Amino acid sequence: MKKIGVLFGWERSFPNAFVERINAKNIKGISAEPVNIAQVQQGARTDYAVIVDRISQDVPFYRAYLKNAALTGTAVINNPFWWSADEKFFNNALAVHIGVPVPKTVILPSKDRPDDTRAESFSNLAFPLDWDGMFEYIGFPAFMKPFAGGGWKHVYKLDTVNDFFAKYNETGQLVMLLQEAIDFDSYFRCYGIGGKYVRIMHYEPRNPHHLRYAVKHDVPNSLIKTMEEYTLRLCRALGYDFNTVEFAVRDGIPIAIDFCNPAPDAEVSSVGQENFDWVVETAADYAIERAQAHQDGHNNLTWGTFMQDAVAGKMSAPPAAEKKATKKTK
């Protein structure tokens, strides 16, 4: 029997529906259940061929459990090793490299020194930094947000240089991104599952939370196809089996705003019934695919093309791809 487990926190609608949907398919040799952890011994195998991770970003114990499970052959969705290393600034840099438009972005050192460091720890950092050059490159209005993590925590909209320094002074030891604000015509949130399934969701981030999916943007099919292509390109490069990619559309060009969401919102009360039904069905089918393909004693993780190419000593794609992709959307 190949068991599929789901590891989750406070959410209920998606994990329960996911387990119920897999079991309702009555596929011989496949079952699903919530993950149950009684103890974790080093190098010991789990009972699961596949685990869908919805919570380890907030629980380090779970992340360690999943790494151990992956080491012993469990296919973990998403890859816990890559997820531990991933962050938004690198993702933006990779997007530039593979030809997906993103906002102009710079990374900033933390305002306060990290613990156990002193002034001499920053001998290689210019003082003062080239603030004028950064502001000229990014422009205003702009956004400042942490380079890792999510949930709209410590996110600031800035209209002037004075705004920037006032908010930067509040960020403590957080490493922040300063990013161009995109004045968008329409906005979309896209599920990407398995590197091959995409769900384009019309979205309005300026609406109250319960109304953000209750919109319908009038856009051409060519734009939808471009967002599908970009979603797959990003998820495949990063190696995420389950992710969401957000696009702000400016002058007909979809610009990837946020695409590091390996435990994306899938609550029915948030995404709506149609989107919920799609993600439950598609995630269930994909988990079954992974369980059926599971090989005992093998590494069953997904590794993105960036990592695969790095091992092979190759570059993922030439920077010129960005010009070609941008031109296509005009």
C-alpha cells in the first residue's frame, strides 16, 4: 500500500477534502491520511510514499522530520531542502535569468546588526551605501518587504525618500527588499501544480480579503497563455510541485510579483468554491501520480531545473530570453 500523507496546521478545508478525494477514487494500492508523528529517529523510514507539506515553514521540527523522510525515500511536496534555501531575492534574480518579467528590485542589509556581530563584521560593506543610485533605479512609489517569508508582514508602501528612511529604521535585523511599485491594470494569482497544471485565478489585492477572488478581468487569451507559460517556467526552474505565482499586468505585460508560495492559500472560504474544487482535484491527482511513481530506496524529490543544470555545470537559460518573452506579450 502506498500511503499519501498531508502535514498541516490550523487549516481544515483543504487537507480534509484532499484526503477524502484521494480515498474516494478507490485506486488500488493508494490511500491518504493526515500525517501522524509519534517519534522521529535519525535515518528511519516513514510509512508515507508521498507527503504534502502545508506547515513546515512555521514549524522547524516538521521541517527536520520532512528532510529525514525525504532522505529515506518519501516524495515530499514541496522539496524541503530547496524550500529551506529559497528566498525572494534569489527568485527574482532567477526570473530575470529565465526571461520572466519582475519588478526592479535591490536587497538591503539589515538596519540593525545581527546578533553576535560588530562593526568590523561589515568591513566589505560600503558606508554610506549608494542610496541615491538605488532610489534612481527603483523610483517612487516603491515597496519594501522582507527578502524571505510571507504573509504581508513588515510590508511598506513608500512614496518618498523620507518615507523610506522612516520605515527602514523600523525594520531591525530584517533583511529587506526595495522594489518598484507596479501600477497594474489587472492582477492574477495562479496555482502551479506538478510543473504541468495551472489554474489562472482573477484577483484584486486591493479588495477586502473575502472579495479578492470575486472579480473578472477582461483580458485577451494571449495574456492568459503567457501567464500559464510563465507560471510553469518559474515552478519548473524552482522545482516547486505546489506553488502560486502572482502577476500584476501593466501595459499588457504580466510582471511576476510574488512566486515563492510553497504552501499557498487553499481555504475554500478564501479562494472560492470553483478554485477550491480545482486545487483539491488536481493536487489529489498529482499526489497519486507521485505515489504510483514512487521507488523504494530512491530519491523521490523534485529538483528544479536550476539545481539540475547547476549539477551538470550548465546555465539554465541565457538572459536574452527575457527580451524574447517580454516582446511576445506586447
